[in-house]
Amino acid sequence: MRVTRTYVDMPLMVGAEVTLPEDVVAHLGRVLRLSAGDACVLFNGDGHDYQAEVVAMEKRSGSARVVSISAAERESPLQVTLVQSIARGEKMDWILQKATELGVTSFVPVYSQRGEVKLDGARAAKRVEHWREVIISACEQSGRAAVPSVTAPVDLKLMQLTTDERIYLEPLALKSLRDLPLASSPSVTIAIGPEGGWSEQDLLTLDGLGFYGVRIGPRILRTETAGIATVAALQCLFGDF
């Protein structure tokens, strides 16, 4: 029987009884109908699953006791940062959800010249909070116990990166994904443009930041497809697929 996995933003240790946040109580109690004595799995992003037992479940409050801990070995050896020009509406949620399921370790939403989404300070903060909820939900579903990070939206030329290997998709590029010189502990940043594609100025910016074009096929992919397809291909070549 599948046991429910739920994210909680708190320290966890074996033997501890923890007070569950109200949103977790709503999900476990009202949606899944768990009650005292039922099993669940908690995780807090530290890479472990914590097997727990519900102690009490009321309408707006609940608690659980941590019974045991286990390493959740579901992270890929390939560390992927996805730089994504912010997509409209639910497309961005879809990108974050599927990329999390595929093993992306961090997200950098960016403003590009042809991008149609611009967010002020308050809206940007609210959107980042929403994106993090989407990512956490994808971790709960996929079994990941390490929660990918997501930064506040930033202009393309101002983003800060640590990976050495940096690529964007270009159908006419001479190099393919197979040509990437990834080390034994590989890491790569993938930059995906907006629905209208990267502008010439964007490409100059990316070139200046050490990016280069690679091809994964002759076809032009949509912004919500390109990153997902690239991550899946990279996981086949260098990751855990």
C-alpha cells in the first residue's frame, strides 16, 4: 500500500512528536481521512524520509510521532540548473512540476527581451512562493526528499551561476548533448527562452555568460517542452535514466 508523503518545514528526528502545520492537517485529515494510528511519511528537504504515525487528528490541528528515518536515494548524479524565461499562466507551473519530477536541482526564472511576463516586487514574491509550493508538491508525488531551490525572478544579464557547463538549445548548433564534456560529478545549466525565442541581445548576453548552443534535434520546441526534453535527454546520457 502506498504511504502518503508530506513536506513539513521543521526539524525532524526519530522519537519526536511534531505538531503538524494547518495545511498538512487539512490534507492528511480532511482530504486523505487519516486518523490516529495511521502511517505517513514526512520530509523536510534534508534528503531523508521520516516514517511517522499520526498521534492525533482534529479539524484544524494534528500531530505525528517520527518512528524511523531512511535515506531517500532518489537524486540523480547529474546536477541540473534550469534557467527558464518566465512562461505565461499555467505553463510555468507545468515546467517546474515536470522538471522537478525529472530531477532538476535548482531553478532560475529570468526576464528576457521577448518575454511577456513582468512582475513587480510584491507580485514576484507571491509568485515565487507559489512556485515553491508547486515544486514541493512535485517532490511529494515523485518521492524526492531534496527540494529544488527557486530564485526570485531576475533579468537575464544579472543572474548568478556556479556551474561551468552552460548551454542553450540551437537546432543549427554543431555540438549535441553527447559532446558535453561533463566531469565525473557532472553539473550543467540549461537556458530556455520565451515563447518568441531568444533575441539577438539575449544571445549576446548568454554568450558573455559562458553559454553555447547545442542541438537535441532539428525541430523547434515550445518553451514548455524544450527544458523538459533536454533534461530527460541529459538524464539518459549522464544521469540516472
